[in-house]
Amino acid sequence: MDRFNQYVEANADRFVGELISLARQPSIAAQGIGLRETAEMVRARLERLGATARLIEVEGGAPVVFGELGDRGPTLMIYNHYDVQPPEPLHLWTTPAFEPAIRDGKLYARGVADNKGNTMARLQAVEAWLATQGDLPVRLRWVVEGEEEVGSVHLESFVEANEGLLRGADGCLWEAGSRDVAERPMLTCGLKGIMYVELRVRGASRDLHSSTATIVPNPAWRLVWALSTLKDEHDRITIDGYLDHVAPPPSEAVAVAEQIPFDEAALKQSYGIDQFINGVTGREAVYKNLFMPTCTICGLDSGYTGEGSKTVLPSQAMAKVDLRLVPNLLPDLALRLLREHLDRRGFTDIEIIDRGGEPPARSPVDSKVALAARRAAEIVYNQPPVVYPNMSGSGPQYYLCDHLGIPAVSSGCGYSGSNVHAPDENIRLADYFDHIRFMGELIRAFGA
Amino acid sequence: MDRFNQYVEANADRFVGELISLARQPSIAAQGIGLRETAEMVRARLERLGATARLIEVEGGAPVVFGELGDRGPTLMIYNHYDVQPPEPLHLWTTPAFEPAIRDGKLYARGVADNKGNTMARLQAVEAWLATQGDLPVRLRWVVEGEEEVGSVHLESFVEANEGLLRGADGCLWEAGSRDVAERPMLTCGLKGIMYVELRVRGASRDLHSSTATIVPNPAWRLVWALSTLKDEHDRITIDGYLDHVAPPPSEAVAVAEQIPFDEAALKQSYGIDQFINGVTGREAVYKNLFMPTCTICGLDSGYTGEGSKTVLPSQAMAKVDLRLVPNLLPDLALRLLREHLDRRGFTDIEIIDRGGEPPARSPVDSKVALAARRAAEIVYNQPPVVYPNMSGSGPQYYLCDHLGIPAVSSGCGYSGSNVHAPDENIRLADYFDHIRFMGELIRAFGA
């Protein structure tokens, strides 16, 4: 691969320039800004590789860029997204979010880490391969969506409508990844699922003077009582049946989790806490983080929340709750268990609003694509990657991979200071070129 | 009193105009807005009556307007407050809170019912008396404070520092009152006490991605668990020892409470509820409302409370809680019981911020001023008033009355739809003029 690497080096400035052009184009899914324009840029870049590429329309959503290249060997699906998070709060950016700027070897712009850097690096790796190694030893199949940052709301229906195009891939390279705080490359093979709900309770038809609290029901109390039945002080989720559906992690997943470095003191310091929840520590904390579901109050709102005191009996109360899910705890199941749990305790007055869900995804840590990614990472980073059976976060991997029987692995050009979803999002250019080389080695290993 | 009533009628437009001017002036104690300006307006109005009036400064607080008028007969203290509740939530007001508007014979503005309407009506009654009846048969002594809506935090020290000015009054007309749902005038002889606290919990040093909820403590959960130990789903307050300190009401208080009409269906309809808390009903609801303490969540705030979903692990959580107190449950005692209760259950991480307290107050139902008020009400409203041994609300009556041995009675221009402390606060103008007439009759009866 010497010629591949020389080609990347010789074209480094142009490659960074291409990424800058892509990052300069806003593509904010939450605000519906620039999505089609960005999809067209990705399609055009695919065509310049010689790929067949087109936009597949999604009713009421942003188009998916679909591309194919190569006519022999196993099929590798590449999943990326061209949309980005909103840039707000704008005043916290050192340079404007959509005016990419290089400082100290880092490229700053919204989306460079999540997910335009990985999108472009992988395309450029294919260019370098074709220019230096000849024909591709794999069939590549790109799926680049434009709604990842708003929960991939149409990806499930896209997969249903286009199953014939997608089925049969032998592996999938998922969108993103980073080096960890100790600069070790990370590979991940799955994601937790999520079910996001809003619980709402209503009381009197308007806020009342709190002196009426002797006889008028208080929705804030109803909410507190209901919530307190969902999880106990020992951090055990007590939704009826919830934990019964947690599949024990496969032994191979536990085996790789055992190897994950865990600098407990550094993590606590970074979070500003003295101890983890319920005093959990060491390897138990790692397993809990990877393999256990959550039930998290993300927001609470009721009555008067301003300065000082206001003696009001609230007329409504609201909690936002996310449930991070693991196999076999699926979003619809979690939602049903929650409803039944509340009803069984008389909390039929608590309305549950479904704010969207994604099933958990789990690929084997020793699939063909995972093993090829490990080999590629070892070569590029000169050290074995840290393999995560899954992330503790969520994403739409289930629809594209688990559902179609395609194993996935994820890796990317981020690092621990990438400020993903935050102001001053950035990547280190050295990591960017590493990801191009990683993609080259992955093509080689997967096609071997 | 025909000439008195004719005078009120002849000056009706000007009187309403004066109230509108006072209501247009914001005076939000919780936010420190407009207090001195409003105090000056009240002082100036007293001086236009011929009263001696001045602002008595209160260190670190809003000034108290103190006024005196009359040189013979028994002394009647008049207690009012010129501050109002915050106007939020602003979007629920039909017309802006500080832009008084008349619709269908009602005047809408923050403070018209609580307490600027009564304040102004009583001043105008004295004007009408002087213009039509000659000298006052009573000595009037006004105490108009500016911190009632934040728990009269400095009234106790004001009374201590000015005891010589205050002691020796023969009775006190307290700030407020209303007609009940069946349009009967109400008189009240006491108040519940209150202890207002803010409970605060902190977690990580910043909001984190909610995927970390497996191992990072969530202050919102801590708060929910702690709150859920304070009161149970059967509406029983479970703060250790709290109910042990509830004194049984005196028999004369129970005797008048027995006579209080209670239109359960109308009250439920007015609140927009199907049943009272825990299914309490009939006379039991009346006694509970008058004689039992409360523990009320007035506000909840944590994490993300905006539109849609945001997967955040909150770094802090807050609840505002008020405890309405009855004899002998005093604010300091309630605060201590709460702290001990939480500590005993391991909630030492929950900070309790003292937002002020007031002891419960109880005057005899047959004092000179109470009997004079009954007579005045009978004349003005053409029916006997309903006498309450105490209100279910709170106020600083203990400091000014119980502590100085001055019996109190309360009456005012509100009605059951006044939306006190809520958006669209309003009074009916007919009630306003009735309260002016009531004050005239009270002067006559008390001075007889």
C-alpha cells in the first residue's frame, strides 16, 4: 500500500479542500437547511469516482444518496450521513460554524467530525485505491442519509421500500468513531436502542393558589409518584418486566468488554463527580455502561421555576424520559411495558407521548467486516484497536444492518476533543488522513 | 350612609381610574421590580386623604407605607400590601398583566384582586366618609407592606423595630377576601402559616449526553426519590413527625366551620376537576382545607424542557415546595423536621434553601372587629357573611396581630373567578364598589 499512501500524501491539500467545500455547505436537518444541495454534492463526488449514484427520494424527508461501485468480491455497505447538528449557540464558536478554518493542525467546522469528515475520507480512499491499486476487490454500496441528526425518522421506511437494493451486503462500515482519551483507536460493533417519551399530567384547568392543595389534585405530585415507581434509589429500573427482556450479552461481547481500558479517575474528573451511580466501580461500571438499559429523566417541568417563591398549585407537570435499550428490549415493547406499569398502579392519568425510538443493534465482534477493520486499524494506527461490542449511545443501525442480517463495524476520524454536537467541532487533520488509510486497508482486508 | 353611597357612585369613574393607575405600575416583589415607586403612590394617596404618611425603611427589603388618620375612638389597623405576584406565564394572559383592561364589567390586571383593589377601595372609602360623614369615629392606622408575595420576609423585624407605633390597636382589618362561589360574602379570622423551600440537587459539573446515565448520578432522580418520601399517593404527608404537631382546632372554630356552605359541585367545576384529592368529600373536605397542613410541589425544573427530544443527563434539579402550617406547626419546626427526614433517608445531598416562613395565625371569631365586620357585611351584601375561623392561605398576620394581641378579620373585593396568583387575575367592578361601602360601614360599626 505504499503507492496508496504516497497518493494520499501527494493529494493531501486537494483532499482537505474537498472536505472544506463540503463542510462550508450547511445541511441542518433540524432546520431543513441545505439538505438537497448537500446530497447533490455527495452524489457528484461519487460519480467522479466512476460510481453509479442517485438520490432516492423519501416522502416528507431528505433524500438518501445511494451509490455503487465495483463488480467483484464481497459487498461492503458504507453508511454515512450528510446532515449536521444545528450550529447554535453561535457565539461560542471561535470561527463561524460554516466557515471552515484550520488552526494548529485541526479543521474547525460544523460536521467535520460528525459526519462529513468520515464521508469524504472514505470517498477519497476509493479514489486513491483506483489510482494506485487497480480494480476494487470489493463491491461498495453507499447509503448516505440526511436525517441522522433528527433521529433518522424515515430510514426505516427507506429500508422497507428499497430492501432489494440493500439486502445481501456482507458487511457494513458504520458512520463514525474516534480515538479514545489515551489516543487508542476505537471500533464499535453495535449501538443501544432508545425510546424517548414525554410524560404529561394535568390537574385543575388552570394554575391555582397553592392553598387549594388540601383538596385539589397536584399533577406534580402525580408525576413524582409515578416516576418514583420506575427506578429505585439503588438505581434498579423497576418498570414491570423491563429487566426480564434484557438478553445476557454474548460471551464474545463480554470477552472484548473485559479488554476495554477504563481510566476511572480520569472519567470521574472529566464529569466532575466523586463516584459513579450507586457506587458502581471498575469492570462492573464498564459492563453496566455497555450492557444495561437505562431509564433517564432528561427533563422536568411544572409550575413556577423562576427566581424566588411563588405559591402556586400547578395545573400540569411534564417529564422527558429516555430509555436506552439493549437486545431484546425493543422500543415498542419498552413503551408498552411503561404504559402497563403505570396503568397497573393507577397512573392512567399520565399521558405518554412517543417522541421516537430506535431498536438496539448488535453485530458480532468477530464478523468478517469487524475482523477486517481490526486488521486495518492495527496497520494504520500501529496498535490494536479497542473493540467495543456496542456504544452506549444510539443510532439507526438496526434498520440497515440487524434487520437485513448485515454485520456492522464503526470507525472514524474523531478524537476525544472533537466537540461533537457542540461549538468548535473539529478534527485533527492527521486523524483525517489516518481514516483515509484505514479505509484503504479495510478494502484490502475485506476483499482478501 | 346614603350620602356616602351617592358620593361613591358620583366618583365611580375616578375611583376605577385610580385603581387602574396603581395596577399599571408593576410591583413584583419576587423580581424586585417597581416596589419603591408603588410605595410612593400609596403614600401620596394617603396624604391626599389628609393622613400623616411615610415610608418606613426595612433593611434589605421594600419599604412599609405607614399612615395614620383620626383622633378619637377605637383604633383600627388596616393591613394591605402593594406588591404583586410575578405575571408569568405571560402568554396565558388575554391582555397584558400590567395593562389593565375592562371587559364585561371586570377589571383585568395583575394585583387587582391581590391586593391593590382592596388597598385602593379602603382609601377611597375614607375619602367618601370624610366628604359625607365628617370626622372619623375611629383612629385609622395603615400598614401597607411590599413583600407579602415573597413571604413578608422583613415584616417580623419591622414589627420588632416599630412595636411602639403598632401596639394597642383594638382590631385589624386584614388585607383580602372574596365572595364565595354562591356569591356569599366571606369573613376570615385567621390564616395558615407557611414554610417555603427550594430543594436543590447537583450531579455532574455540566449536562452530559444521556448515554452516560448508566454510571453518572442523575440529580433529577435524586429529587424525585426524595420528594416521593414526603407525601404518599393517599395524600398523607409522610414527613417524620409533621402531623404529630397539628393542634386540634378550638370548638368555636369547628362550630363556625360547620356553618360554612360548601357547594362541592360548583367548586369542582370552577377548578375543572372531577373529584377532590384522594376522593375527600363534604364536610371532611371543609375541615381538611381549614385545619390540615399541606406539602405542595409548586415547581419542578431539571434538564431539557423545550420542544421535542434532547438526550441529556441533567447536572441539576430543583423543586419549589410550600408547607402550609396550622397551629402548632411553626415554620422553623417544619424546616427542621424536613431536614431531619431527608437526612434520615440518606438525602444529605439535597440542599434546602429557606425561602421564608410565616407562623399560623388565629383570632377569635367574636372579637369587636369581627363582629363589626359581620354587621357591615350584612348591610352591604344584604345577607349574613360566611365566617371562616381561618383561611387556607397564609400571610404575616401572626407578626402584626397575634404577636401584638390585636384581633383580626379579613374581607375584600375578590370573587371565585378572580384567578389570584394566576393569569387573567381580575375583579368585578361591582364587588369593588361593594368593598368601598363595606369599609364605610365598618368604620361606622367599629366606631359606634
